[in-house]
Amino acid sequence: MPESRRVCINPILVGGTGRSGSTVVGHLLDQHRDLVLTKPMEVRFIAGNDGFADALSVALRKRGSGKARQAAELAVDRLKHRWYQRATDVGLHTSISTDRLHALCQIYLDTVDGDPIVATQRVVMAIMIDVAPLGLRWIDTTPANARLADRLELIYPQSKVIGVIRDGRDVAASFVQQSFGPNDVFEALAQWERRMIKMHKALLASRPGRVLVIDLVDLVSGDRAGTLQQLCDFLEVPADPDMVHWFEMNVTEQGAHGGRWRTQFDGSTVDLIDQVYGECVGRLQVEGVQIPGSP
């Protein structure tokens, strides 16, 4: 278990569908005197595709199997070669040395077959000592956090998860302007629907009261003060004056670019986006998924 008293055992894991507002929530919470963003602010290696949470899930389903071993080795490989250095100044290399990382990974591989939960907790917590070394409660904004909330509970049972939801039309419109993710707006809408369902299922499978879902519209233009207080109450922290001031200055309706999908495409495409989105929402409602408000 934790190798030092500085280990944070109740982190805050913020996520969403991607392009939904998890980054701004992370920056907002980072203004609180008792909270700190990880460096990098998206560590990725825990909840990212084929990360340690996925490997742990396979290990618990197929303990001691070849597939479990393969998943553990893949998580280590992804950590070393995908998430360690994503860019010159982005990645875990800004916080932890290669030698230390490799040593921790070897210990994990040597012990994961015997007790996958303990082995996973040890390697993750040891890495996070360097990523968030201040002894404060840390915040990670890897988007998949909300979609793997139940799996992450096995690693950090006392963690809190914040899922940020946003109108899928704006999510899709934002994705097509990025260098990652779907570059077709309708593919992006389909991805948004799948991820909303995955978030919902992860919430249902998590301990009651551990996951909070907030709507970006409420945070930026709806019940701003109420939503901010809801966040603080959920995390059991006071509304820090510096955080409140930063919120008032930086979390704005204009900055959220709500309704961008209406101006980013031609008229016929806008109409089709609205139609397809309505169909997505209908299917999500059948599943009991919380639908975000429209800006």
C-alpha cells in the first residue's frame, strides 16, 4: 500500500465524454488552497485505454490467465511508451524519472499475478507521489475517469469522481476542430452517445455518493453559484475565496462557446445534426441517462 504518508488516498477524478468541460473544472478546483492539479493534468496511464484500470479489470475476471498477463504487460508498455512523454513538455516525464518508473513497473509485473488489486494500487500510488508531490489532495482530468468510475474505485476506494456533461452537438462540433478524435461531426455524435452510456453504467456500478454529474450549462450560465457550491459540498471542502474569484473571472458563458454547432456548419448540416442528436437523446433517455441542457 502507500509507500509514504504523503500518498493521497482520496483523489478527485474529473472526466466526461471529451470536449465536455472537464478541463475547466480541473482548473477551477486547482484554485482551492487544499487541492492541486496533477502534472500533467491528464495522467492517462490509470484510466486511459489499456491502462492500469483496464488491466485490473481483466485480472479480476481472468485471474492468473494469459490474457491477464498480456493486459498487465500492455498497461506497462502504454505507460512507458505512450503516456510517459506525450510531447516535449507534456507527460509523466516532467515529474518522474525513467529509472524510477521502470523499477516500479517491474515490481508491478513481478507481483500482479499474486494479488492484482494490491499490485495495481502500489504502482499507481507510487507514481502519483511524484506526479502530485505536495501532499495535497490531487485532481486528475483524464476524460475517461468518469467512464471508468467503477474500475477506478478498486484502485482508490475513497476517491470522488466528477463527470461533466455537455450538449452532444457542441461536443461533436468541438471534436471536429481538434487534431484528435473523430473529424466527422456525425461520428463524433455517435461517440458522444456511446460515452454517455458508459458514464451512466459506471455511475450505477459505483458506490452511492461517490460520483457527481454536473452539467456544463449549469456551471457557466445556469445556477452558477449553486453548482459551484454543489461541487464544494460533494468534495467536502469550503468555497475557497481564491477559487470563487477565479470562477467569476474565468468560467463564463462566452468562454464555453455554447451553441457553436449552429454557426460552425451550413444550414442543411445544422438541421441534420439536430435531427440525429434528437435520436441520440431519445435512446439515452430510454437507458435512464441524464441529458445535458441546451445552451
